[in-house]
Amino acid sequence: MTIASVNGLGKDEANFKLWVGNARLNARFFLGITALAGHIWHASRARINRI
């Protein structure tokens, strides 16, 4: 392995870690939004049913 290929590999690994970190953050954000929307949906349904 040359130094260039080692550097290239390190860069790919860094990009992969960044991508994985973003994917985790996006998943958490998506789940949070989904949970919030579900909560609002159920709360509004309950309010409508009470009338």
C-alpha cells in the first residue's frame, strides 16, 4: 500500500463515519417528528370524540 491509498482510505472512512452520524441524527429526528405528530393526532382525535 502506498501512502496515497492509505490517505484515501482514511478519507473514505471519515466520510463513512460522517454519513453514519448523519443517518443516526436523521433517524432520531424523524422518529421525534413522527412521535410528535402521532401525539398531536391522538390528542386531536380524543378531543373530537369528547364533543
